[in-house]
Amino acid sequence: MFDMGAKPKSRRKAVARRSKKAGLPPGTLVYTGEQQVEAVRITIIDYDEQHVQEKQVASTEECFPFRETPTVTWINVDGLHDVSVIEKLGKAFDLHPLLLEDVLSTAQRPKFEDYEKHLFIVLRMLHFGDDLPAIETEQVSLIVGPNFVLSFQERVGDVFDFVRDRIRNGKGRVRRFGADYLAYSLLDAIVDSYFAVLEKVGEKIEDLEEELVRDPNQTTPRRIHSLKREMINLRRSIWPLRELVNGLHRSESTLITKSTSIYLRDVYDHTIHIIDTIESFRDMISGMLDIYLSSVSNRMNAVMKVLTIIATLFIPLTFIAGVYGMNFEHMPELRWRYGYAAVWAVMIVVASIMLVYFRRKRWL
Amino acid sequence: MFDMGAKPKSRRKAVARRSKKAGLPPGTLVYTGEQQVEAVRITIIDYDEQHVQEKQVASTEECFPFRETPTVTWINVDGLHDVSVIEKLGKAFDLHPLLLEDVLSTAQRPKFEDYEKHLFIVLRMLHFGDDLPAIETEQVSLIVGPNFVLSFQERVGDVFDFVRDRIRNGKGRVRRFGADYLAYSLLDAIVDSYFAVLEKVGEKIEDLEEELVRDPNQTTPRRIHSLKREMINLRRSIWPLRELVNGLHRSESTLITKSTSIYLRDVYDHTIHIIDTIESFRDMISGMLDIYLSSVSNRMNAVMKVLTIIATLFIPLTFIAGVYGMNFEHMPELRWRYGYAAVWAVMIVVASIMLVYFRRKRWL
Amino acid sequence: MFDMGAKPKSRRKAVARRSKKAGLPPGTLVYTGEQQVEAVRITIIDYDEQHVQEKQVASTEECFPFRETPTVTWINVDGLHDVSVIEKLGKAFDLHPLLLEDVLSTAQRPKFEDYEKHLFIVLRMLHFGDDLPAIETEQVSLIVGPNFVLSFQERVGDVFDFVRDRIRNGKGRVRRFGADYLAYSLLDAIVDSYFAVLEKVGEKIEDLEEELVRDPNQTTPRRIHSLKREMINLRRSIWPLRELVNGLHRSESTLITKSTSIYLRDVYDHTIHIIDTIESFRDMISGMLDIYLSSVSNRMNAVMKVLTIIATLFIPLTFIAGVYGMNFEHMPELRWRYGYAAVWAVMIVVASIMLVYFRRKRWL
Amino acid sequence: MFDMGAKPKSRRKAVARRSKKAGLPPGTLVYTGEQQVEAVRITIIDYDEQHVQEKQVASTEECFPFRETPTVTWINVDGLHDVSVIEKLGKAFDLHPLLLEDVLSTAQRPKFEDYEKHLFIVLRMLHFGDDLPAIETEQVSLIVGPNFVLSFQERVGDVFDFVRDRIRNGKGRVRRFGADYLAYSLLDAIVDSYFAVLEKVGEKIEDLEEELVRDPNQTTPRRIHSLKREMINLRRSIWPLRELVNGLHRSESTLITKSTSIYLRDVYDHTIHIIDTIESFRDMISGMLDIYLSSVSNRMNAVMKVLTIIATLFIPLTFIAGVYGMNFEHMPELRWRYGYAAVWAVMIVVASIMLVYFRRKRWL
Amino acid sequence: MFDMGAKPKSRRKAVARRSKKAGLPPGTLVYTGEQQVEAVRITIIDYDEQHVQEKQVASTEECFPFRETPTVTWINVDGLHDVSVIEKLGKAFDLHPLLLEDVLSTAQRPKFEDYEKHLFIVLRMLHFGDDLPAIETEQVSLIVGPNFVLSFQERVGDVFDFVRDRIRNGKGRVRRFGADYLAYSLLDAIVDSYFAVLEKVGEKIEDLEEELVRDPNQTTPRRIHSLKREMINLRRSIWPLRELVNGLHRSESTLITKSTSIYLRDVYDHTIHIIDTIESFRDMISGMLDIYLSSVSNRMNAVMKVLTIIATLFIPLTFIAGVYGMNFEHMPELRWRYGYAAVWAVMIVVASIMLVYFRRKRWL
């Protein structure tokens, strides 16, 4: 969960998640995310080239029969707060305790691990929309076995609907290929969703650039700073992806077929593209505060010029008026017939000289 | 498409292109660039050492006969908005769906991919002239087979005319060598055209440096910022080229003969040269805003000095005048014969002391 | 020992520790930390799957019998100032002189060294709490043999209590596995404790960000600087950890079993996570001073505006009043019936024009 | 050609050189440097351990007899504008067209290329002296064959006189060793000449540092900027040298004997030393503008203090004088016997309080 | 020789040393350091496990008998200005001319070179004390043969006394081990002495930090800059050490025994520690100027506030006084009984409003 202008509670929480586990033996299953009340929702999609079966199950045990079938089975778990569900699935599918621990620690750095009997992928799903003040992130874990994919999400709602549709309608290659292709499809869906997020962020950057040029104000530096912080967080979520996808692509695991591997190269290209974009965004933001400061300096300069012109123009004139306001008995000028007019003339000359000087200095 | 001072619509679009594809199965052919109305233009140049044949074809099918001939065939497609054309060519030349998808996604990062039966190169062509406010970029895809080269461009108009002339006139090595040399020639033409763009950018930088020294004004920081952003974009288009050309040069594909490989090393050198130049430009631009800020500071300093000199000179004098403007009944000075003259004397002395002080401080 | 606002004595000391050893032959045992008066405390925990024995011993010699037993023996030494204790243990367990020297030089850079017969790990334990003004660090050395672990700490008090509890209660894997798993557990406990420290540091950063936005004052830059310095020190303590854990994980030593190695990969992930967090913190802090400077500039701007408004408004009016304060005999206006009212009218008009101008300039 | 304060024409030209070749087939020989009128000058030095022969030839053909002799032949060409000369030499010595093209493109990045039958080295010779406003660079190409070295320079005048003298006088190893040692000697002479240039640049930096401390003025930032730009260019000329010399040193070409290889390691060390120096210079220059800005800030501060002291001292006093300049009929103070003296007393007290305040603030 | 506030003559000299050798054939022996008048001092320590012999010799020839003895011989040469001494030793011990050249070029970058028959190490010895205004450096060359070590220093006075004592007293391992251990001991002594220098530098940094917080003044930026420059130079002397020691440690030379190799790993650790410290120092210094600038800004702000308060308070009051100083015949207020008191009341009200406003703005 990133904050954009909002209070930066989340980062504190991310580290806190870890620190509240301190002291427990490794492999202990503790959910470190926010506690939630709704029930965990488990959905199963089982398919091969001929048929598709889709159902939402009430108990973990209903998943077990699918374990041994030759068809591809995708078990998706929304909600991680019920540790027993994860535990039972872990036992049924023979998952390593450290893997389960990672599924539940919802502040994982994206990574790929090869557990020989299955592959483990953990990464972040980003949500960002007009209704959201800040980017929200959610941890997604994928476990890829010979003929099954388990996916774990923190909350209901994801970017996998397109994949589900394709499975249901038998569109694309997904029905013909195995579990590895399904995993690739899910990974691809997540990576593709990053482009939408980056598009929104790009808009924010452009709005800020516009504001910088059109109407910089006192809150601008704060906004630049929070955008910068957001980029720091975004980058931290996405950089490790490069290594993840590359590891998967170069993996010698027998769980990944050669035909899927070529698709992973494609995902890798997208990841590089996303990282490039983030770096460009960072570069763009990095110079913004300097532009702001130069605009503040310019305004200060303008203010100073007005002050200087007015003061420089009238202070000498006021002095002249002050001189003839003195009460000496013997001030011959005061008695001259055209003394008053002469003083005005002097004052106008002085002022004119000043104005010419200012014009030469380009202050007017 | 880069913007130089213009509105940064294009970047948003670049990401947008991607995001509108989200959810489609991989390999789905969707053109992500700007929709265009004109028809797709296909031109064929077929040649060997003895003869040249050049024609513009109306339908994709006319290309197919050239597939099997032993002569070198260059099929150039201007315009990507008619997906069916790409699809038919793809089938005819047995191209991988992911390759076709990349041809149509016009925000690709430059890359080289070896599909065994053919090589795939995607990079950007830059246009920048006196009539253009900003650098415009266009995606060019090259597919190199054993005896054919397919090139795809977004728009009519390219930098390949020199290559065409050489083929027509039988100048240079191009007619004697194979499809790989043709591909090299096209690549070389694109890379060479970058030098012209960099030359223009170099002129912009120098103009800005001149302005910085001669006449910095309030729009200068904005201009520096937009130049900087342009360099960020340019760099992003060109950096991956290094890897591309190197990959091609080191490729073990049988499609590239050894004699062509030595020419690719030359293109690689040019690429390094271009990247060096871009980095130098970035370095030059990076210090500009500081120079601007120091000039703003200097001007502010000058303004402050004028204000200080005038105020410091006249405020004490005005005070003296004020004193003798008081209406006390018992002010002996007012009645002195030379009181008025004495006051003038005092004021002149005070002013002189001030002026000496300012001169010592080097404010005058 | 890091200082956070406190006087930076410690760093000087860290280097001093080294420099006071200069000239002694390598392998000479000199304790380079702060001298302490309390006695060295040695505690032994000896266990296998069936039994646990725990005792605090008075003399070093009591440790020796455990050397040869097949059970896992953990000898923990609190306090390094009694060199003879270290020396005797060194002889008894056949430790290399350079290793012992490193145990006693309490400003070691974290590192892992393979001495074939045993593994040597040295790293830093961090303490940071509400009662501490700054992060305090302490050197911890671990020596891992075939069936023993020696741990050396500078002071009583550590983060190993969870591990002790698990051994006592037979919880987790620790009782079933060997000395390498114990070493892993200790390493894991230290690395986990870093998360708590980072959490506190994260809070400090957020407090400072709050202050920066709400109420920046003259001490803010100093605080930013000291936080920055703290991050420099923290980073220096933790960066080498990456190499350490990686070295251990990839080590081909027979002292580390394959089942423990997978747990070390987990520690490695945590280390990367911590380093990522530190880098993010650094990035966040790096921009803070610029935000502060922009806020100072803004305030200066505001001050200047008030001055300019007041001065610009009243200086011309005062001039007008000064003109009619002159004592010329022939000043027709002074005799007019409505001269006084007219002057007021002029002054109000002038002031109004000024105010309109200020409003246009958005200074009001 | 670098500019130091002078107009940056040269860089533009460097890129321009490339761009004017755009469209020509690769290997086309076009001289891209400045056109010159004088004739190309070719000098031959032919030697072995016993004899030396030195002559300046009128036509290219006179070089050919030396091609086959077993003695070492050094053919030096000053001036590249007569393409036919280069072309004939190229044919006679069987040089690759791309190599010849590189000799003539005088904006090459320094590089080393192994053409099997001969080695190709291209790098830049720097000239910088008290009589030159800026560093001038010239491209030097060396072609090393089994018993000949061809060297091409843009202009007459080089740093090879020491080498010539050594050959003439039979001093050093040069006469005993082969063409590879001659090539090394030339390379070494060029690299050694860089030290002299760096020495001059170092003096410029020190002069600027002096100025910064002693008498910073408005042109200082501009000078810093142009020095910085010069370093960017210098670095660009010299960085690739590292790779060049390393490539040569590690080359497996039979043209380089083992005994020469050890000397190349020495040149490599010098190159690293030069690069180190350039990096240090860059580091030194990078902080200069900040020092300048802080000095500007300090001066501004000093100016502000003077203004504030004068204004703060006299504005209240002027107010007091103004009060008693009012013309109210009922102002009892005006009639007091010691009213005038009392006002003076009040004013002196007020001024004294101000002065004490300023002294406390350390403004005086 | 580094300068800390002193004039930067030395750097210029360092490059100059090189440039004065330009044109001489490689391997020519020229001393490039400062010329000195005292005689070169040669001392020999010859030892094995049983005996030690130590003597100062008058002529180079006295060293030769020790060449062939099986005992370890350490020949130390203080002073390099007598080239013939170096030349004779070079011949006697069969040293490569390039090696001798490097010994005499006293601006060498630290490096390690394997000449098969002997190893060559060149590095810098640093001197820094309370009596020295700046760090002084001196080049030390070590040549390690099968049973001898030659060490060359520029001046009398070194950090090797501890090593000499250990040899004399037979303490430590040095007497039992061979020439490689002696070389290690010398290397270790030099690296250890760096810690003392870093400690002093650390003190300087802390003093500057104190000053920055307590009493920043106009010379502070200059001091920061010179400290920064010193770090640049220090870094340049020490960075290459890493490679040097690593090269030595990983060297496959038979001159280094395995037991010494483990000690070299220890030196490597120290080198990394030193480099870490230098990097931390650089990080600390890098932010200092910003802190200084923020403090200057703050002071400027304070000055501005005082000016603004005084001016804003009195300018309107002076205006009011000015109005009633006008000499119009018809000014009814002037005749009112309580006109004068009313004006005072108005002025007090105006001033009070101002003061409340200032207090709200927190300027008071």
C-alpha cells in the first residue's frame, strides 16, 4: 500500500509485519497482514482441452481430489487470515514450511524459488484508480506443480478475469497447454496490469509538471516529495521482478516446457520496459524540485525589484521634501518666487534619471 | 514521439498503448499505434547481382511468389493499421505469433531476437528537422530470413532511400551480398540517421548555453527541463541498441555470414559513439540549471545592492532633515545664521562617508 | 554504537580501536573494545533430541568436557575483556590465532570465513529502543564446529532468548538438527532483530517528514543530517551481511548440511529485504533537505512580500505628505479651500492602485 | 578540438562529420575533417639494428618497395584530405575498406581492432599550451603489420620526435625490436603527452580554486561550467583508451610479441593513472559551483545586514522626528523648555538599544 | 603529499613528475621525486630462526653477498635520488628495467605485478600528525624474491619499526617464516598505519561538524571543500590497494606460501574496512555544504524578519506623522483640542495590530 500525499502508515506496517514475527521458529505459520473478518474464499478451475469445470468450495478438503487428476487445476485462495486453510493445503500438496511461511508474510520481496517438486513465485499486484488516493499493493503467491497452480491473494478482486474468460471460452492457447502456461498467463496478467498503473503515475507526473510551469505554490514541493517517495516504493516492488522473471526463464526445472519458455522471454521484455519507464519517471521527478526552486527564486527576484524600484524612486524625493520642510529661519530658497516649482522640477528630473536607469537594467 | 516544449502527450500514449492490450491472450494481433486512414503501402525490391526488380503491390498475395526465389527480396510495409496484411504476411513467411505481436505493438523497447528460422530486430527511427518542434519516433521492425528481409514501418517516409539507390544502381557491395547484408545496410542507415538528430540536439544545447550566458530569463529553467526530458527519452530509445547490435554481432545464427559480421562491428562502434554523445549531452545539461540559479542569485544580489545603497544613503539624511523639521519652540540651531548651510554640510559629509564605505565594499 | 543527535564519539573510537593495535604482531590477542569491570560470563547449553543441559560455568576449563561429546554444545561468552578466557577456549577448540584476534577486535566488518575445521562468522547486533537515544551496536562472533557453536558477545543481554526457549522446550526443529542449524537460528535471530530497529528508524523518518511539512524549524537540517549519518553507519554495518550470508549459503563446507542450506537462503532473502529498506530510507532522507530549503525560501518570500507591500504602499504616500510639509512661501495648494481633502483623495487613489496591482500579482 | 571558454563549434562539427557521410555505402572513403590546402606529407623511416634510412617522399608509389623488405618500415602520413593517397596506400598494404574509412572519419572513438593481417589502432593526440585557448585534438591512426607501421595524422606536428630521435641514434630498445615495439613506442609517446595536458588542466583548476576563494565574480560560474564541459570532452577522448590498451595487451594476435606485451602493461598502468586523474579533476570541479553559490549567499547576507542595520536604526528615529514635526496647535511638548533636548536624549537611547541588539546578534 | 587548506602544489607536481619524463625511452631510470641532498641510506637485516644480523652499509656492493645466502635478507633503501644505487641493485638482483623505472617514478598508482622471479608491490605510506598541516604521502616499493625483500622509500622515517623490533626480539612468527611473511608484515604495517591517519581525518570531520552546528562562518565552505579534496586524494591513494592485496592473495606465484596467504586475507579485510571508512567519510562530507547553505538561509531569513518588522511597524506611523506635518491652511484636525492625543491613539492602535499580526506569523 503506497501513500500519495496520504499518511505513510503502510511502510511502517510493512516492516512491523516482520518484526512481530521475531523469535518464532522458522517455518511457523503466522499471517502478518491486516486481520480481516470475511471468510477465506477458495475457487477451483479444472480444465483440459475438452472440458472446463469451475466451482467455489466451502472446505479445503474439497480441493484434494483434484490433486491427482491429469487435468490442469487452478486453485485460487482469496484471503490469507485463516492460517489453517493454508496449512491444510500445504500438507495436501506437500509444500515446504518455509514456502508456506513466505505465502503468509505479506511483505515479501518479489522472488522466484525452485523447490524441485514445485516452483514458488511471489510478487505484488498493484491497484491504482481514480477512486484510490494512492497505489495499493497486495501480495500474490503462485505455486506451480506438474499439473496444478495454486494462487494466494490477500483480498478478493484481481487482474485474472481475462485469464478466467479465456479458459472458460477456450480462447487462446491456455486450454491446450499445461500448468506452466497457466502460471505464465497469470504472471503476464499481473505484469500487464503494471502498465495501467504506470500510465496513471505518468499522468500524475505530467499534471505536476503542468502545475510547476503554470502555477507553482507552496504545496508543490510536498507533492513532488510524495511522488518521489511513491516512485521509491514502486521501484522497490518492481525491480526484483527482473530477477524473478529471468530466473524463471532460465530455470532448468522440468516443470517449465520449452514452448512456455519463449513466452517468459516476452514477459521479461515487458518487465525491462516497465523498469525503464520507472527509471525515466524517477529521472523526470528528480529535476522537478530544482525547477520549483528556480521559480521561487524568480518570484523573489520580481518582488525585490518592485520594492527596489519604489524605494529607490521615492526615498531621494522624500529627502528633498524633508529638506524644505526644515524650519530654519534663514533658508533663502523658501522665499524664492519659483522655489516650489523648482523643487518639483528637480524631483521630476531625479525620478526620470532613476526610471531611465531602471529601464537600462531591464527592471521595467 | 518526443516533445520539446510541446505538451507531453506522447509518453502517456506510449504506456497507454500497452495498457489497452491488457487481458488479450498473448500473440493476439492488435495495432497499438495511432489509427490512420491511408492504405497500407507494400513495396518489393527483388535483386541479385545481375538484375533488379522493383514494384509496389496492391495485395499481400503478390508478395508470396518471391518467397521461394533464390534472389534477395526486400518487402517493405508502410503502415501497420491493417492487421490482416501483417497476419497474411506472417502466415506466408511462417513468423511466430509473438513476433507479429511485437511488430504491431509500436512502443517496443529496441531488441534483437533469434527465432532460428529468422531474426527479428525492432528499433526506432528518429525524425527531427527545422520544421519539427520535437523529435518524432517511429517503430521499425526488420525480419531477416535466408533470402528475404521484411521491414515494417508505421508511416510512409524513411531513411532507406540511400540503400534503395545503391541497389538500383548496383553501387557498393549490396547487390553482391545476401539478405544479411541488406539488413545490415538498413540498420546502418537508421543508426547513421541518429547522428543527424544528435547534431540538431547539440545545436539546441549550444543555443541554450548561449542564452544562459547572454540573456537568461524566466523561461530558461523550463526549457532546460524539457531538454533534459527529451534526453531521457532519447536515451531510452537508444541505450538498448547497444545490446541489440552486440547481440546481432555475436549471434551464432547461420543467417549472418562472417563477412557481414565485420560490418556489424562497425555499426556497434557507431552505436557506442552515439551513446557516448548522449551521455555527454546529459552531463552538459545537468549543470545548466545550477548556472541559471547562480545567475539569478547574482541578479538578486545586484538588485539588493542598489536598494541598499540608495536606502543607506538617504535614510540618515532624511532623518537629519526630519530633526530640523520639528516644531519645538526652543531649537537654537534654527535661529543660527548659518544653520541651514551647516546642515547641508553635515549631510554631504555623511553621504560622502557612506560612498567611501560602499566603494571599499566594492558595491560601486 | 551510533549516535543520533548525540556526540559522535563512537566512530572515532571504532577507528581508534584499530589504531591502538598498530605494530603488534598479527594474531596478538588484544581486546580493543571498552574496558569493563564485571566478570566474563560463560553459559553452556548442551542438547540432543532427548535431553537438554544448561549451566553457567565459573572457569573456562569446565567447558572442555563438552568438546568431545556427540551432543550439540552451545557455549556463549558474554564479555571479551578477559583475554585469557578467549585464549584458553581458543586452544581447547583449536582456533586459528587470526580468528581469535578478530573476535577481540570489536570493530570488525561483518564477514564469514571458512577455517576448514570450523566456520567463523562475525557480525553486529543492534539495540535500539525508546530508552536509547541512538542505535547501539555490539559485535557478535559465532564459531561453528562439527558439534559445537561458540558465541562471543561484548555485553550481557542479547536477542537469543527465543532460541534458548525453543531449545529448552524442544519446540521447532532446533533440537532435532545439528550445530549448523543452531548457528542458523542465532544468525536468523540477529537478522530478525534488525527489522525491529528498522521499524524504529522508519518512525523517526516519518516524524521528521511530518515536522518538515507541519513545522520546519532551524534544528531540522541538523536532525536530517544526523539521521543521514546514522543511515551511513547502519548501512555500513549491514551491507557486508549480504556477502556474509551468501558466502555461508554457497559455502561448500561439510559443516553445513543441505537441509540447513535452504534455511540460509531464507536468511539471505531477509538480508536483501533489509538492505532494500535501508536504501529506500536513504533515498527518502536524501530529498528532505531540499524540501526544507524550499520551505525556507517560501517563508523568506512571504516575509519579503509583506515588507514590499507595506513599503510600496506607504513610501509614495509619505512622499506626498512630505511635499506639503515643505515651508515654501509660495505654495498655492496650501491655501486652497479643499487642498487638504484633495491630498487625501490623491493618496487614497494611489494606495488603491497599489492594492489592485498587488492583487493582480497575487501577493494579497 | 575542445573549447575552453571559446565558442563550442567543434562538438557540433564532430557530429556533423558523421552526418555528412549519411547514405554513402559503408567503406566509401570520404575525409570528414576540415579541408586543408597544403599537400599531404609522407615520410618514411626504414631501419633495422644496423642501419637507418629516412626520407620524405613525393608520391605514394615510393612507399611500395619498402613493403616487402625485412627491415621495419614506418610510414607517416600528415594530412588526410587527399583521399587518393590513402586509397593507394590501402591497396598496396591490403587494408580493409572499413579500416580506411575509419582512418578518414576524424571523429572516431578511440578503439583497437584486430584485422588478422594487421592491427588497427585509432586514438586522439591532444595539444594544449600557453598559446592555445583550448585543448585541440587530432586523430591518429596506427596500422601495425608484420614489419611495418603506418601512421596517419590530420596535421603536421606531433609528439613522435622523441621516438624518431631514438631510432636515429639507436638509443633504447627500439632498433633491436620489431614493428610491434615501434607501435608501442608511438602509443606510449601519445599517452605520455596526456600527462602534460593534464598538468595544464590541473593548473587551470587550481587557478579557478584560487579565484573562488580570493575573488569570485559573475563570470566564475561560466568558467566553472566551461571547465566542466572540457572535462566531459577530455574524458570522452580518454576513457575508451583503457579498453583499447587492454585489448591490445590481451590480444592473441601473433603480431605482438611477448616481450612487447609487458611494455603494453606499462602503458595500461599509465592509462589507468590518467583516467584516475581525470576522475579526480571531475570530482574537484563538481563541488566548485556550490562553493561559489555559498559565497554569493554570504555576500547577499552581508548586504542585507548593512541595509537592515541602517534602516532599523534610523526609521524609528525618523518617526520620532516626524511626530514633533506635526502642526497640532495643542502639543504641550513643543513648548517645554527642554523638549528639544529630551527628544535628542530619547533618540540616542533608542539608537543605543538598537546597537546593543545588533552587537548581540553579531551583526556588527 | 596532500594539502589540507594549504596550497595545492603537490598534485600539480604529481602529474609534473610524469610529464618531465616524456620522451625518454621506456625503462630509462630517472628519479621523478623532489631532489634531496642527504646520502641514500641502505640498511640490511639478515635473519633466520636462530640468528639476526643488522647493519647499515656504505656501498651497494656490500648487499650482494646476502643475495645467495639461505637466510631471509631485508634490504631497505631510504632515498631514491641516487639513481646509480638503484641501478646496481637492479642488476645484482636481476630486476626488470620497467620495475626499476616504477620504483623511481614516485607518483605511481598502487599496484602489484608478478615478474615471475620476483613480485613487485608499490603503494603509498601516509604520514599525518598534529605537527603536519596536511597528509603527506611517500611511495614505498617492495620487491619480494625467494629469500629476500627489497624495500625502497623516498625518505628516512617509516612505520616499519614494529617489524624490526619483532625480528630483533624473535617475537611473533616473523623469524620462523620466509621472505613472503616479511613482505606481508611490511604491507600489514603500512595498512595498519592508515587507521591512524583515518582516525585523525575523522577528528577533522567531527570538528567541522561541530563548527557547522555551533558557529558556521564564511570560511566554513572553503574548509569543507578542502576536506573534500583531501578525501578525493586519499581515496585515490587507497582504492587501488584493494586490487593490489587481492591480486597478491589470489596470486599463483610460488613465492607466496599457503600459510602466508591466509594472513593476506586478513590484510584484505583491513583494506576493505579502510575503503568503507573512506566512503562513509565522503558521504558525511558530501552533505555538509547543504547544511551550511541552509544555515546561511536561516540567518538571512532572521535578518529579513527584523528589517520587515521595524519597517512595517514604523513606515505607516511615519506616514501618519507626515500627514499632520503638512502645512495646509485648512486642516481641521490640527485645531482640535485632543487632536494630538487622538493621533497618538491611532498610532498605538496601528502598531498593536501590526504586532499581533507578527506574533501570529510567528515572527516574534
